[in-house]
Amino acid sequence: MEIKSVEISNFQKHKHLKIDFEDITTIVGCTDSGKSSVIRAIVWVLTNKPSGIKYIRRKQPNPAIVAITFSDGNVVTRQRGKTENKYFLNGMELCAFGNDVPAEIQQIIQTNYINFQRQFDSVFWFSEKAGEISRQLNAIVNLEQMDRVVRNLDTKFKRGRVEVEVLQTQNQEAKKNGKALEFVKEMDEELTYLEELDVECQKTLKKSSILNDRIQDVKTYRDTSGRLIQAILDGKKVVNKGMEWEETAKQTKILSGTIESIKKLQTGAKRKVPTGIETIEHLYTEYQTYQTQHQKLSTILNRIKEGKDQTCLQEKRLNTLEKTFREQMGKNCPLCGMTLY
């Protein structure tokens, strides 16, 4: 980047001056005419040196102003008066820069004091000591960063060389141990075979668990079937009792008819009293016989009544067992799959 022009106002000898620069520009003039002031003005803008207000043109109330235009179009302006101290970049004021050039401008100009050769300065670097030359070189190309990189590379190289030596030693030891570990391949094959066996064993155990569950189901069905068979037998007994009750009921009906006949005879016997003693004795004997039969029939009727009550209880129990059987067995037999009802 190049300086295209500089405009100076109220700076040392110059009330107002503008210079347009070419590729090579020579400033010629009499002694104390302000040639060096032009250089000082440029250095003042680009380095913020010197400080203070001594360079402001004497007997001028206005501030000193220097504006530099660069080849990229940026314009940097420095303005300093008794009560003001400002930098401008393309007309925008920059604040809080202290004794340094604002960072926004420094990023554009990329210069410092070693970029300038003044009138009475010695030849650049020829009169400087080695330490000062190194310091200035470092300021230009940042040799400290380069030294740090070189040191880091050297450290990493040494560390890498040590690691390579260690790895080579470990590699040699591994080759020696490799022959002694040839059996590992066979062990690996055996391990693979054992893993396959383990997989098969796990499958078998799973099938065994399923089979065991089926066996437990069969045992449960068997117990349930046993209870249901017993319930069926009890039901058959109840049915038999019911049939017996029906038969007894028939006999009871017959006996009831007989009793009615006896009652009619008793009534007739009370109305007609025979005159003969033998007839009376015969009727008395028949009366006692019928009375005995009446007692027996009464006993049978009581038993029939008890049997009827027992039959009702058994029928209720049979219905309960049949309902339980249907709920537990379902419509199909769990063993053969045949439809039960």
C-alpha cells in the first residue's frame, strides 16, 4: 500500500500544504523551509509521535491537522489542539487510543518508526549493534514466534525419535514373543468352537425352559382334570340320588294312596261296629297293621323329604362345579384339542 497524498494544516512551518505523491517524489527547498516538517507530519500521523502540542504552528488558535490518503482509498486524519486530540478514519472519529495509533488504523497501515529514515539518521542498521538489529528484525518478522516454532519442532522431533526407538525395541520383543505365542491361534480356534457350543447350549436351555413350562401346564391341566373328574363323579352320585328320590317319590305316592285307603277304612270302622267279637278282633288286628304301616310310611316320607333337600344341595354343588370346569377347561381339551361341549 502506498501514500497517494498528504494534506497539512497548522503544523510547524506549514499553514496549509497538500502534496500528491508519485512513484518517486523529491521535496526540495531552502533551509528551514519545512521539508523535514512534511516527514514529521507523516510520522506523527502513522506513529502518534511526538506527543504534546509543540508542533502546532505558533500564534494559531486552530488545531494542527494532517490527512493522509492511501492507494486503497482509505483516509487517515490526525487532529490535535490545546483541548482536543483525535484520530479519524474515513471521517469516522476514533477514541480511547492513548499514546498508540488506534488499532483500526494500525491494521490498515502496518507501519512503525523503523519504516522511516530521517535527514540526520545514520545508515539503516549499519551503525546499530547486533542486539538492536535482532530486536528490530524481530519486530518486523516476529522472530520470537519463529524461534518458538523451531523449539517446539525440535522438542517434538526429539520426542518422536525416542518414541520410534521405544517402538522399535517393543517390535523386536514382540517378534521374539510371537514365536512363543503360536499356541494362541489354536486357542483362538478352540475359543471360537466353545463360543459356538455356548450359543447352542443357550438355545437348548431356552427350549428346555419352554418345555418345562409346557410340563408345568400339563401338570396343572392334570390336577384340574382330576378335580373335574371328581366333580363329575359327584354329579353322577347326585343324579343317582335324584333317580332314587324319583323312585321313592313314586312309592310315596303309592303309599299315600294306601294311607288314604286306610283312613277311609278307619272312618268306616268307626261308623259300623260289627256285633261279632271275632270280627272286631280281626278289624283291630288290621287296624294295628295299618297303623304300623302308617308309621313306616311316615318315616319313609321324612326320609324322602330329607333326600329331596340333599338333592337340591347336590344340584347346586354340581352347577358350581360344572361352571368351574367350563371356565378352566375352555371349549377345547388342552391336551388333544377335542371340542368338549
